[in-house]
Amino acid sequence: MFDSSMLVLGAANPVAVILCLLVVVLPIGLLIGAVILRASVSLFNKFAGFDEDSRYRVPEPSMLNGMGMLLLSTIANAIFSFLIGAIGVATGMIQDGPEGVDRGGEMLLNLVSLPVSFVIFSAILSSMLPTTFKRAMGVVLCQYLIALALAIVIGLLFLLVVMATGAA
């Protein structure tokens, strides 16, 4: 039976937790990502100066197609991140010492994966939308800008809540 105790990390049935994550969290995350993707396509078209009837305009994907593109990108980036992590562990960049995991090496590997994920998502967009790779790179750059702006806004809201409650 599903209840709130399944969401605890030490729950007796971790399969139910994974199932809940796949059935609830993944579709919601993909839906939010598809909205951001559509906004980034619109933002790119405005930045590039393409009119509504321009043949160079990048078409906005439907919500379902956007979710599919994001799912493919997530799977490809997960495979690449796993490979980079395995290389980091094998070469000693990520070591678990007396102080814990080496965060410097882990951060370096995350920074290496950022441009690769940029290229992967640009390739997915250019293959699934009728657009060029160069324009797809512009769309992904706009998506990164929107994500950065959202992260700043959420961080500022969090800071305001912490300051207002005096929890700091």
C-alpha cells in the first residue's frame, strides 16, 4: 500500500519509492522542462529577430515532443555523466578520504560535462526540430539563461524566507 513512509530514504520498500519517482516526479519535471524549452525557443526567435512568418524561425515543439527531447537528453547526459564519473574514480580525481568525497574533483568533472551536455542537447534539438545545429545551440543557450535566471530568483526567495524567519 502507498503511504508517506515510502518517501523516507530508509523505507522498507525502495522499489515503491523508485516507482513513485518515475510515475510522479519524472513527468512533472519533464513538463516543467518542456515549458522552459518552449520559452527558450520563443526567446531565441525574439533575440534572432525572426518574424512569425520567417522561414528561419525555430518552431516551438509541442509539449509532448518537448518532453521527449528532454527525456532523450537526460538519458544521454546520464550515460555520459556515469562514464565521466567512472573515469574520475579510476584516475583518482574523486576519492573518498578521511574528510569525505573530494568536492574539487567532483566539481571539475561537473564543469567538464557542462559543454558536452550543451552539445548533446543541441544535437537532439537539431535532429528533432526542423532547424540547424547553430540555431539549436542558440536555443540551448537561451534555455541555460532562463535556468540561470530561475535559479537566481529561487535563491533570492529562499534567502528572503531564511532572513524573515531568522533561521540563519
